[in-house]
Amino acid sequence: MTEFRNESGLRFTDISSEQWREYTFPGGQTAHIEAPMWLHISENGHRLLDAAGVSHYVPRTWVHLKRLAKDGEPQFVA
């Protein structure tokens, strides 16, 4: 990804220390995001940008979130 361009007025947190994150929804469906880079958390859900430049919106209806930090990186940043 070349640059993060945010014109939404929303505040994003750098989560590039994560290799991936996965949200689990009622019924067992999952949303797996490789190389997440930026995260905004709102009352309605999460907005993420991954290393490929793909924007994701994950609604607050998920029941579980798991993530894996890169080697030597902090397990929690946001």
C-alpha cells in the first residue's frame, strides 16, 4: 500500500503490527482480514484498511474478535 488517505474526518489507529484479524458472527460466519493497517472504532462497528488498500466495514453484530500480532510487535494497540 502506498499511502493512507483519510478524508472522512474519522480518527484511525495504526494496527499494522497485526498479521491478521478475524471477526466471528452469530451463526459462526467469519470475516478474516489479512494485514490490517488502520482501524476506526465506532458505536456501529469497525472500519479497517488493509495492506492491499481494501476498505472493510465490520458491523458491531460480531460476537468474537481474534487477531495475531507480528513477531515482536505488541498484542494490543487498539
